[in-house]
Amino acid sequence: MVEIYEILDSAYVTGRDVAELFTNQKDVIVDWQEVQGDKGKTDFIKIIIKGTNGFSKGGSAPTLGIVGRLGGIGARPDITGLVSDADGAVAALACALKLTSMKSKGDSLSGDVIITTHICPDAPTRPHIPVPFMDSPVDMIEMNKYEIDLNMDAILSVDTTKGNRLLNHKGIAISPTVKEGYILPVSKDLLEITEIVTGKSSVVLPITTQDITPYGNGLYHINSILQPAVATDAPVAGVAITAETAVPGCATGASHIGDIDAAARFCIEVAKRFGKRECAFYNQHEFDKMVKLYGSMKHLQTLGKTH
């Protein structure tokens, strides 16, 4: 955790710097690429940690995606240092480093784990109520293009979620599962894992229909934690790193290693169970029945009729 934090806390860090942590590792594939946007550039990184019965080896175990969601890890030159918004990237990359270490020590998971995020030490900011948001050099459509892999059978989206007054809790919280435009019940399995990892009662992030629609439609979003859900039919659950007060995403000195560590450990425990089909994000039978009764809600994954 600290190793990742220190690497990212730099005005010069690139995707290559992060990728070098995972090169020459058996059954680990790492790729990064620089992408230019209207507001600058960022480096997207993807790390695939192969499971013993994973898709990459022709196996049948399901694949978990872990997405570190953020606008940027820094807002230089206006702001000096690693910003609060970086927490999602730190957590996701810490997961990759730990899973790689586990594999080298003989503890391989059954299914593949695909971890994605992006590295931008000089992202822009933008106004938001109640506190300013970090912006991104590239738009959300482009971001999802690089961070969502169609081989992901379920996704944990890890994001700093401190810029609100809806959840007054320091630590982590999980969201209801989102799938194909439906906000589904909170997974009981994810709740159980949260409580085991934190040793405390689970906390749920409240979300609305607006939060699961794409950025760019002019609607208010709590943040980008559930934007992966607009780009896939796989179930998505948000893993929010939270605070008791409203903290700007562009604030420095606001990252708490213990909370980021809890988010990373939660994702790793989910990965262990998910690959063995011991962790369900939603009830397939009930979802199918709901679609039969009320129809598809996939239109909520689009920009809507006026666009």
C-alpha cells in the first residue's frame, strides 16, 4: 500500500513506472498506454492476474474486474501533491501488487482478476456542490473504453466518495449492485465480506437513478463511482472510500492509508470468493423476472432522447 502511494505521489509518475512493478511476473500481463484528451493526457493501465482456472487459461472460473475510478491523482500545477481523488487508483494498484505477491508465494486464485485505472498527476478540476471535483483529461466514454474489459463478469468500482453530505462515515461503504440500468438490492455476500474485513457493521452508499446514467447528460451525479455500469452488462458494485465531512477530491493530505487498505483488502477477499462462485453480486432469477415484468432499462445506460 505505502509502496504504491509513494510511487504515485510524484509530479513525474507515468504508467510505465507503475507497469514496471509487474513486469517479468509469471501469469501476470500488464499493459499501459498514453491517451491524449481535450484537457491533457493520462496513462491507462491494465493488469491481468491469471487464475488457475481462469478465462485466460481456457478455464471456466468467472473473472472479476477491479476498477480504480478517479479524475486524476494530482491537479498540478495549481495543487501540490497527491489528491484525495487518487485513493481509487492507490487501492486498485495495491490489490494488483498484493495478488501478484500472493501468486509468487503459491496462493493463486481460481479466476482471473483484471485491474484497471489511469495515472494523471496533472488533471484539471471543475466546480461541484458541495465541494469541487477533480476533472479528467479524457471524457467518460473514452475512460470506460480503456477501463472496462468485456471479459469482466462482475466489477468492483473503487472511488473516493467524500465530496457529499449523504454519507457521514469514515471508512468504506458499498453501493447497491447496478446492472443494465437497474439498481438492484445490495449483495448480502458483499455485505458479509465488508463486515469481516473491517470488523464493523457494513455501511451502504445511497445512490439514485441519476448516479447510474452517463456523465454528459447534464444530470447531477454523486460522483463517477458507477460510471462503469453504463459501459457493460456485467453487475457493478461501488466500493466507496468515505469521510465524515465533505472533502474535495482535489484536497491534499486527505488520503487515509487505513481506509484505502480496507478497500483493497475487501476487493481481494471478493476476488478469492468470486472466482470460486462463492460470492454473488445479484440474484439472477429475480433479475430475469424483473426484466420480464418491467422490460429493459438499458436506455439509462445512454445519454437519453435529447442527445
